[in-house]
Amino acid sequence: MEPEPLVNPSRPAVAVELEYQHGGWGELLRNRKFLLLQASGALAGAGYAVYSVAVVFLAYGITGNLLIAGAVFFIETGVYTMTFLAAPIVDRARDKRSILLACYPFQAIAAGVLAYALRTGNASVPLLLGVSFVVALGWDFVWAAFMVAPPILVPKRQLYIADSVNNIVGAGTQIGGYAGGGALLYFIGPVGGATAYVVILLAAIVVTLPLSLRVDNPPTTRFWETFRHGWDAFRGEAGRTFRALAVMETYLGFFTTLPALLITAVAYQWFANPAGAYGALITAYALGGSLTGIVVGHYNPRRAVGLILVLCPTIAGIFTLALVAFPSSGWLIGALLAVVGAALTVRFTAKYTWVQGSYPPEVVGRLSSNLYLFTGATASIAVLLIGTLSLEVSLANLLLLTGIGLIGGGILCVALPAVRRMAF
């Protein structure tokens, strides 16, 4: 399985140049199906943001250490790693909308169970971890469907600005979700976040009903054969790029997941009001990613994917190290986290936009999910290990480890020619 060529020699030079032009926002924003997709994702993302604030804060608050919060992240990242098993089912669906309409109610029921337990005083660590597992399992299918959707709805030349719109919407919903989750946490408690997630998912179902995400030629093979064909892009001479990406993700998966986890500890250990600080810091982290994503998406850097993958972990590492020097400056910590979030978001977008732009929609779900297997495997180990180490190792040293590891990821990308030359 080979990616499509960067340039088709049979096409006029003007047509080729249009593929790499900047902008195109107006055309994209007139695409009704794309807007429905964004509305569906926005509601699902906002609901999850509200829910996650409550769950992570509750997990930390139960025992007063990072281990339980780390366990929640471990379950989430571990289950997300299983997306490669969900992706063949998503790719086989003729209309990906059916995946969303099956998973949203599934997640709403789980959140409702947690809300009921919190209201009746029966919440426990096992229940919290169980709900986290169910919600994350639903996201396996939802995430794969959203990976496939952009190349179904927009042409290749618009994939980067489509991701920019997604970043704008994602940041807005995250900021709104985190702010709303923080307010609910402050005024009502964790039960408010769990209840709100149920209501918002019901709204997402309504918005998704008129959406169509049909593909003309979904795989018709049996599950395991479809699963096996999803690994074809990793084999042979044409698979050098994916094999290099697998090496990169196996290493960086460990470190790129840590900033979001350590923000929880920063809020508790460096601020007098942990609930307010956590909401502000996680918002800065998300806002940095979205604003930078708008700029990067506008310039459509399809020819510079490799350069982005080299620079972003390096920048994230440098600014993570800088956090250690300013533990008493709240606004500066927020600014540094915004840069870290920006670098990691742009890196994520570049990697998966390359997949969406290089392969047909019928295989994008499997290729994206197979690639995430390498990210998620080490990310799961990272959050559990760091959560355990936090009992003995200082937060400053954990931040130093994370920063050095991210810079090492940038160096690794330079050493992988197939990565640093990526383009589509």
C-alpha cells in the first residue's frame, strides 16, 4: 500500500500549485456536512472536557496523590491504544455516522451511572475506573470515525485548514468545557460534570442525525482480513515512512502525554486554589494549541510535515524545562504551558493530516489507529509509571525528565530520514 504521489505529472502546473495554496476558509465554511461534523465533534468534545475536569480532580482528591489520577490516565490511554481493533469495524461501515450514533448513547449511560453514584454517595475508586474504561472504549470508535471523516468531506488541498477549523472549534469547546467543568466543580462538585456530560452527549446525537459520512467502497472482507490489510502500509519498501513513524511514536508517546498529567500536580502543589488553577492552566494549554493551529493551517504546510515533526517536540521540551524555573509565577506558568500545548497540537495535526492526505478514506481509520497503537502503548506505561514515581520523586524532577525526553524526540526525528522528509 503506497501513498498517492505528491505531484501527478499529467496535471497542469497551475492545478498542482492550487493544491498548495493558502487560505480557502470561505469554501470550507460553506460545506454544510463539514459544519455538521464540527458541531457533532464540538458537543462530544465539550462534554468530555466538562467530564474530565470532574473525573481527574475527583481521582486526585480521593487519595491526595497522583497515583489514582495516573490510573485514570492509564486506563484512558490504554483503551485508546485498542483503537486499532475498533478501526476495521469503522472502516467497514458504509456510513461512519452509524458509529457516532452507537457510541454517544453508550458513553452517556456510563456518565449517568457515575452521576447517580455521586448523588447517592456511592462513588468509589473501582466505579470511577470502570466508568473511565467505558467512556474511553466509546472514544476508540468515535476517534477512528473522526479520523476518516475529513477526507470524505473535503478535498486534499483543504485538509490542513479543515484541521485548523477543528482546532478552533476544539479549543473553544475545550475552553468552554474546562471553564464550565471548573465552575460546576466549584459550585456543585464532580456530580455536575458527570451530569452535564450526559446532557451534552444527547445534544450531540441530535446534531449527528442529519450528517452523512458515506464512502463508496468500504472493505467487504471479514474482520481479520480487513484488520490485516490495515498493516500493509508498514510493509516493504513503501512502508519505510510508517515504520519510521512507529519508532518515533514509540519513543515520543511516553513523553507527549505527560504534560497534561503533570498539570494536575502543578495545580495542587504550586497554587493555593487547585480547582481554579487547574481550570486556568489546562485552558492555557488548549488555547495555545488552537491558536497556533489556525496559523499553521492557513499556510497549508503540506511540504514541511517532516520539519514540523522535528521542531515541535524540541520546542515543547524546552518550554517544559522552563516551567521548573518559575514555580511561583502563575501567569508565566500559563504562558509556558500554552507554548507546550501549541507545539504538541501542531505535531499531532501534522502527523495525522499526512495520513489523511496520503491515503484513500477507506484505509485512513486503520492506518491512523495502527499508528496510534505505538503512541498509546508507551503513553499508558508513562502515566502509570510517572503516577507511581510521583510518590517519591519531586514534581520539578518529573518536569525535567519530561522536558529532556521531548527534546530527545526532536533529535530522534532528525535521525530518521523518512520522518524529516515527510510531505504530501
